[in-house]
Amino acid sequence: MPRHHRPSAVPAGLVLLAALATPAFAQDARTGAAKPSAICPDLPDLGGTLRRARVVAEGGVAFVRSADADPACPSLAPACREKAFLVAGNGVIRGASSGAFACASYVGATGQIRSGWLPERALADDAPATVGLDDWIGTWMSGPEQTVTIRRKGERLVLSGTASYGTQDPERVKRGAINMGSFEAELAPDGQDIAWTDGDKAVIPGFRPDEVSRCSVRMRLMPPDLVAESNGAYGGMNVTFSGVYRRGG
């Protein structure tokens, strides 16, 4: 049986050190401004193609700012370089490409997510993973306020989740200004994907992001990560299940 939640803030990037130059990027030939596709979202986009990859370039590979931060970015310009960088062997979830850059998300050891443009030439795709039902099983967490538990029931999965907003803010806790959301669903995944929308008696397969009165979620299992997106109908303001999850200890 279904329940309810809604989108919340996602943990922001890891603290990294020095920066390095990155390759050039396609810009509008008339204005020199970066095209709209030069915006890399804070979370992997489940509406597009996602792949696991890893950094293969030696030395530090700096993230590059998006066009929404500076219309001239991403580019080789020093103003576009971020302080955060990755090193050879770091795994990422990569999404859309634009010019010489790939939009990539890195999950740190504490679950913090850092997304941004990385040079295509610094990345190599991993071999596609084969996902079975048992690979979904476990308790998954995305920061201190989002938890999803998945167990197997025959050829279906039983999923339950809780999310909150404000529990890490002592002032909000003191005022009782905590927003909560939750869900329960039972259905079969489609390979590495699963998606549902709350129905009157049971969940309806499929993600409906524009649904305002019923909760909807989609997930993609990309071991060791579980990428999730929820619509805006969960719990109270800023409550969300959108994030990149890792299994808890």
C-alpha cells in the first residue's frame, strides 16, 4: 500500500583540494555564451542515459562550473575551474555530454554528492552491470534524512522509505518545524529500474513527475549506488526522496 513524501535538499559536494585545467567546451557561435545544455544538474538525471565511469587521468581533474553559474562556462578559463577535483580511480555516475565535457556526480565516503562537468578525455566507462533482484536488497541512505529499505518478496520488491526536512537544524527542532514523508510500495523492477505512483488501493507502475496529488518515485540501481527521484507530493515542504543512496552499514 502506498504512502507519501516530497522533494528535499540533497547533501552538497565533498571538500577537495587543488584545481586543474579542463578542456574546452562548445559555445554559441554568435554570442560566445555557453548553450543551455551546458548546465549540469546537482543530481544524476534519471530522464536521460546514465553510465558508471571512473577517472583515468593522472593527477587531479577539476570540476568545471556550469553555464548557470557563469555564462562563459564551462571552458578552459581559470574562472570556470572549481577547487574540487577527483583523482584516478574515483568512480562517478556520468550523464549527458556537451562538447568536451561530461556531467558527472561523485559520491564521497560520507554520502555527500558533488556534481559538475568533467573532461570527457579524463573518464572511461565501466562495463555495464548485470542487476538481479537480490542486488536491490538492503537499507539505503542518502544523507541523514533519507532512508529506503528494500526486501524481496518472491519476484517482487517491497520498498519503504522515510524522509525528513529540518531534523539537522537545532532551531527547527526546537520549534517543532520538522517536515516528514514516507512511502510503501510493492512491485517488480524492470531490470535496474523501478518506478511507481500511488494509486487508490495499490501503486501504479510508472513515474509521473507532474502529478500533484499522488506521490511518485523512480529509481535506478547502479551498484554501488541507488539513484532516486521523487515528485513534489511527499510530506511537507522540502521533503524529498531524490538523491544518490548507498547501503548502510
